[in-house]
Amino acid sequence: MPRPTPAQLAYGSLTVVFSTLAMLLLSQTSSGPGVAVITAAALGLGLLVAMTVPQPKPAASPAARVAPAARADAGRVPHQRAATPVLADSVREPAGP
């Protein structure tokens, strides 16, 4: 598993703090088990948010950034046209001597 990015750590931490405060204020609980349940739920929510933040994609190599059409034409000389198939029926024998 890759290491979390700073953005993932920030989003996850802020989610834990704000969701814990919101749930404690909304539930108005003061008992130990109630606070423990809210804290566990906030930690789970923070973990979920941190893992769903998109990972940065690795930088593509310069060859990978070339357009697909340019890669297909890379072996050809710019002024050279694609070869067209010649059918046997279209080839004519030279006329007699």
C-alpha cells in the first residue's frame, strides 16, 4: 500500500475532527460509551475520506505523451505516402514486341 499524500492526511484528519464535533453536539451525549461510539465512527469516516482522495498519477514519459497517430507514423518519412496494395488483375502485361 502506498504512503498517504499530504492531501489525504489533511482531508482525513479534518474529517475526523469535524465529524466528531458535529456528532457530539448533535447527539448531546456525555456518557463514556456514547463518546467512544462517536469517536470510532468519526475515525472510520476519516479513514474512508482519506482513502477516497485520488492518488496523484505518475508523470508520463515524453514518449508516452506523443499522440497515437504520431507514434504510428514515426517510422515513415514525412513526404512518403502509405503503400497501396496492387491487385494482380490490375497489372497489365506489356503489349507484344
